[in-house]
Amino acid sequence: MKDPRFFQNIRPEELADTYATPLYVYNERVFRTRCREMKNLVTYPNFTVHYSVKANSNLTLLKIAREEGLHVDAMSPGEIYVEEKAGFLPEEIFYISNNVSIEEMAYAVERGICVSLDSISQLRRFAAHFPGASVSLRINTGIGAGHSEKVVTGGKKTKFAIPEDQLNEAVKICREASLRLKALNQHIGSFFLDGEIYLEGVKALLAAAEKVPGLELIDLGGGFGMPYDEKTQKRLDLSSLGRSLDQLFADFSKKYAALYPESNGKEISFAIEPGRYISAESCVLLGRVHAIKENAGHLYCGTDIGFNVLMRPVLYDSYHKIETWPVRENAPVLSYTVVGNICESGDILAKDRELPQMEENDLVIVCDAGAYGYSMASNYNNRLRPAEVLIGEDDQVRLIRRRDTLEDLVRGFES
Ligand SMILES: Cc1ncc(COP(=O)(O)O)c(C=O)c1O
């Protein structure tokens, strides 16, 4: 939660009692603020934010992002489908494909959505099936970043993108198949708090782009981080990063226009693909304490937040700040291992965490859960995925996704 205004005078237990736990609680004001911060990152006029909806694709949030003037990226036909439902137009969607079938490519092409290809192999297949279509090439300039090895997507150890030394070959394939190569894109990985590494990636991509004629768009990728742990992490300095990007954009666009006068002075467009930055801080996850127990000197706080609800701590060893409710002044602080209700010992939300003494039926409030939270939730152990509610700017609470029902668990089975 961190900011006490998050709940806007609504008591967490009121939400928990009304909607049951676990419960994803979003704050519209925070979500809109983050959209605006990204939109205003630079002053360069031809700049678009492609919200990376893999972080959170709740339909209501997507509609809000669209109201805020954001466009979206997509990683699958499913994401495209939901984005269309939220009202995004084909030209507002950028399909960043990875190892996809011809049918998946066709799903985007038939809708007039630009497809980014990320290997020579996929590009050849695309060219054979869709000559004349518009494409982007995802380039690996050798630079990577991320909060875990699992989300570093640039550099030597990654399945993503066309290595820069294969760019000439890729351009040749596009030319031969009359593909309209209109964009280059990259994504160095997920999570940086120091803009320097991002800028390094941008410079490398721009250097590669100078060699490619006819470009209309350069998409620099996402990865913008936010502090999960305010004690050890500093907020990303957006104004300094924005100023540096502005300078790079202005210099590049002048240089590119001089290199390729056939573009008739049309300024090149730039885009970024933030996911986490937009949605992470707009959400807390409420859970209920069902058991407190001690085993071999370890104190366990047993909650209903299993890794089917929030996977990040188990998947990446990620830290999420945890607060407790009710707030008990003067309660002793104890070291808890906070766990869920799933069948594996690894089902741990936080290890040896100093928290005020808790009792059964208390609530835990898991902070910054809005990115890669619900979107990674599953029905493992046949548990029901939780509901999502939104605290609106008008202080009203709205259910924006219902909890799964038991019937949902057997949907799709032959009877
Ligand atoms: C291609 C691409 N773009 C953007 C993102 C968003 O990253 P983040 O949420 O760190 O901004 C991802 C995340 O995996 C990605 O794969």
C-alpha cells in the first residue's frame, strides 16, 4: 500500500468482507497517474506508449489506458482479442510475436495489425505467407537488463530477437518478399531503476536503425521499474531519462532525415512498451490469515494467498512489501514466514519477514501486486482465481472481474 491514501477512506476489512479474499484491489487514480507519467515521458511529438498488457489485461483497466491515450502491445491472439474488446483499433495494437504459428500470424495480419518478427526463421515463414504485409523486426543489440535472469531478453542468453549481425539478412528477406519494413523494436528485459542501461540499449538500437531505410517507427521496449522495497530501491528518475531520450530522438530524427531524404521530412515515431510501471503500484492484494504456527523455530503465517494467486515470489524470488490489518499499535514485531494454501513447501510469499504480531482472521495487504499478479494467476490445486475490484476516482468500489466459480473449473470438459 505504502501510500495511506490508497484505500480512499474505504476500510480494507469492508472490501474483504464484501468481496471475500484473496482479492485484488486497484486504485484508478494511481493507474491513471502512471499512464500519464509514461505519456509525458518526453516532449518529442511523435511518441506513443504501447502499454504492455501482459502485466495486467483486465478489461476495465485496458479501457482506462485507452482513455488515457495509450496504445498496446500484444504477445498472443488472446491479448489482441481482449484489446479489441477494450476498443483498441488495429493501428493501436503492435503484435510482438515469438515462435508463433502461421495461424497466429494470420490472426494479426487479417486485422491489419503490424507484426514484429523475432527470428530469420519466423521472418521467412511470414514472408512466404504474407508478401506485401507490414512488419517490424525485433533486434537484439546485445544489451540486457532485468530483475531476474528469467526476464532478461537482450544479450547472449535469450531466445528473443534477431541478433544484430543478422539484421542485413533480415532486411534483404523483407525486400525480396516486398514486405513493408516499417519498424524496428527491442525489449532489453523487465525491470530497471537506473535509466543508463535503457539508454545504452536505445543508442545501440538507433545505431542499427541508421542502416535501415524506410522506417516509420522505432519501439524501444519496456522494463521501467518501480520500487517494490522503498528501503533499498530508489524511484526511477523519469525526468532525467526523458530529457536524455528527447535529445536522442531529436538527433536521430535529424540524422535519419538527412540519410534518407525520400522520407520527405516526415519525422520518425518512437514508442515505449511499459507494463509493470503502469499497473504494479495501482494494486494491493488482500489475503486472510487462517493459521499461525511454529515449526522448528520458524513462525508461519498461513494465508489464502497461494502461488496460484500471486506467483512472483515463487517464480522469481520477488519481494513484495506486506502490511497487516488491523493496525495494532505497540504489537511486538515477530519474524514470520508468510505462506499460502497450496500443496508445495515452496508456496512462500515472504520468508522471515518482520511483521507486527498477527492473529487468525487478520488481513495481509500485499503491496504493488498489479503487474504480473492476476495475469499469472492460475487454477492450480483447483483453486478459484480471485475477484478484482477498482476503487474509482469517485470513491466508489466496482467489481471489475468476478471470482471464478466452481463451475468454471469444469468448463470445457466433455460431459
Ligand atoms: C516485448 C515486451 N515488451 C514489454 C514488456 C513489458 O515489460 P515491463 O513490464 O517490465 O515494462 C515485456 C515483458 O515481458 C515484453 O516481453
